[in-house]
Amino acid sequence: MKRLLLSAAAMALLGGCAAQGGGGAKSASSSKAPAPGMNKGYSHDPFPSTYRAYPGRPTLITNVTVLDGEGGKIEGGQVLFRDGRIVAVGQSLDPAGADVIDGQGKWVTPGIIDVHSHLGDYPSPSVDAHSDGNEATAPITAEVWAEHSVWPQDPGFARALANGGVTTLQILPGSANLMGGRSVTLKNVYARTMQGMKFPGAPYGMKMACGENPKRVYGSKGRMPSTRMGNVAVNRATWAKAAEYRRKWDKYETDGGDAPTRDIQLDTLRGVLSGEILVHNHCYRADEMAIVMDMAKEFGYQVSTFHHAVESYKIADLLKANNVCSAVWADWYGFKMESYDAVNENLAILDHEGACVMIHSDDANGIQRLNQEVAKAMAAGRRAGFQITPEHAWTWLSYNPARALGIAEQTGSLKPGKMADVVLWNGNPFSVYTRPERVWVDGALMYDMNNPKHRPVSDFELGQPGEGDVK
């Protein structure tokens, strides 16, 4: 199913889209003349999305168990979508000329959203020539953008779609650095360029890391940081510089005059301080997460999500109070000291305490089985006495990740008006025996396990043994 995308007009500059409490960038009032320096600054989106949805057909899926992504469940339900959008979810819907799919015994959910992936930056085949996720040359590299390493032909994208039902994913830089650079959110479709995959209007993220990785990478080079206190010191010095940079540019855009000297690294940090760019922080230990939240208060930014976060269960109340999400694994821990003190009930405890939580992969194979990871987390929670329903557990796979990425108004649940990112599973999606039967992205059928013509294949795979078929 190799079809070329048409170009779309460049999207507008990113506004303030922080999902977890960050303030938006201020705009000039339409009733007043622009401030002297307004619109004279740098472009906030010089690499705009050219994504355009593939053509789809009006479709009604009937006789299915529907999990709507926001905690709702309908037995014997129906889902109707057309023109790339969800039209209605319920029972006894009017097909109104739509293609009708009888899904007796099957389940329908929103597409899965993975907030932590390195597909495209660490693609398959996994060789040194493809290793483009860590700019491990300085502890602060906020100037690099993950999208500039994304290889759209990575076969991992197709595997995540076909085997895992993943329709949206965030690509992050690696965790060697304290500030590793910008992340990008992609629609999981084949395109010739990363801009053809770029989720229109999604806010950028900024990857940070605390703990062992930065101090190991730079301590081994005889450089700072080499300790956890060094990690915090370098971060604070950088945020102080960023605050001054932001002040100069805000003053210029308000009062005019000579434009400040441009700094690509500080552009990203100014975006964070303005609430325009969301912080995604690699962090394992509870004490370090608490320090990071205090540092965020000191400099006036918001942490959207702690990733990996194996000790989040210890500070669920603090995370809830600070409106910070946790992206966690079901049972992956113990591979280094800071990941040691984990419990399988981590996700369930956070959810029970009212904190925002979700599953994530950080792995090219794990992204194909996130539904099974949630099944494990749900089972662990139930064994501990938490009452967890399948319909609630699906929020950990779609709606909560959408919130963390600032795109919950567009996708993440089966609600009228939202993007028709839909998966028809051939059974209960929490079973190891179940896999996606069909996957739609923006209402376009991108994968059909029963039709070889609807299986995504990139240029790289064409002509390879097996002709690139998804196995």
C-alpha cells in the first residue's frame, strides 16, 4: 500500500498548547495594532507539517464491543466515521451510504498512542549508520530536533501499525544528555518525508534526562556533570540563561528596537518557558522527580510527563498536585540501579491515586505489544485489590497519552468530531491471541490483515526478501 502524499500548505506557527498546566504563548489583540517587534522574530515552526490524510471511505462498524478511550464501553456497539472524522458511536446508527463491516465478536478502540518511541531515529536494520538518536557531544543539546534524524522508511513504523494498532507516536531524542533536544509527534502513515508524517498542530516536546545516564556519559569523559548534584547545577545554570534570553525576546516583540542575537538552543528553552513546548523528562527515582518539579517551579516551566518513572508510585500525591503525568512500563525494571525499586502495581497505584498515567514502549518490539503491556499492568493492579475495568484501562493507551502530548482535542478517543484513528481487533485486545484486523488513520484504511493490498510497505522494503510483507 505505497501511495504518495500530496503537499499541504504550511501550517501556522505553533501556539501555546501545553496540555498539563503550561501557559500558552500570548498573541496580540486583534483590536490593536501589532507591537513594534511582533512578527519580526524568528519562525517558531520552520519545518511545517505537510501531512495530508490518505483518502478514506464512509464506514460503519457494527456488532462490536466498543472501548471509547475515555472510560466508556458499549456492548453490541457501532462506530461510524466519514471524511476522516468520527461521526457517531452508539447503537442502531444510520449507515447513510457507508460501507458496513460486521464485527461480530470483535472489539473496536481508538488507535494506540505511544508517547516514548525512537522509531526513525534508531531504525531497523539496527546498525551504526542508523544510530541518530543521541547527540552525545555536550550535556545540553536543546538545539537538536529529533525530526531531523527521522528516517520515514523505518520498517518499524509499519510493524507498530499492523501488529500494535499504533496510529500516533512521539519520537524523542535519546537520554544521554540533560537536555537532549526537541521531540516530534507523528501520524503513523507512510510518507516520503518526516514532514509528511508530522501531526498537524501538535506542540513540540523537549526531552530532558536526570539520573545515571548524563552523569555516566559525561563523567566518563572527565566533564561536568559527573554527579546528580552536577546534573541539577548544569540544568539550573542553563535555565537561568534561557530566562534572560526569553526576557530579551519578549521585550523586543513588545517594544521593538534591535533584535537580540539568535541562539537556536535557547529558542527551544524559550518555547518551554512560554508554555509552547512540553517537557518530557526521563527519570526513574522518586526523589529526583521531586527535585525536578521544584526546579520547574523555580524557573516557571511545567513538566508534562516523567518517562520510565519506575518509582512514581512513591510520590503519586506530588505528581497529582503538580499535574504531571507518568509514562511507565508494566514490568521492565532492574537493569540498572536507579530502575531497581520498582513494583508491578506502579501504573495501577498511580491511577488509583488520581494521577495521570499511561503505558509507553521505548522499544521497537515493545511498541507492537502495548495492549498486552496494559493487560499485564491491569492484572497486577487487580491482584493488589484495585478494581480496574477494561474500558478504563484503555485510557492508559490512548486518551492519557493524547493529553500528555497536547493533542487530546484531536485524537485519543472515539468522540464525534475527532480524528478517525480506529482499530478493529479480531478479539479482546487484552488477550495475547488478539491482533489488529484493520487499522484506520484519519478514516483511511491503512492496514487489513485479510488484504495484502492494504499492508504498509516503505521504499526500503520493496524488493527485499518477502517483499516487505508485515509478518
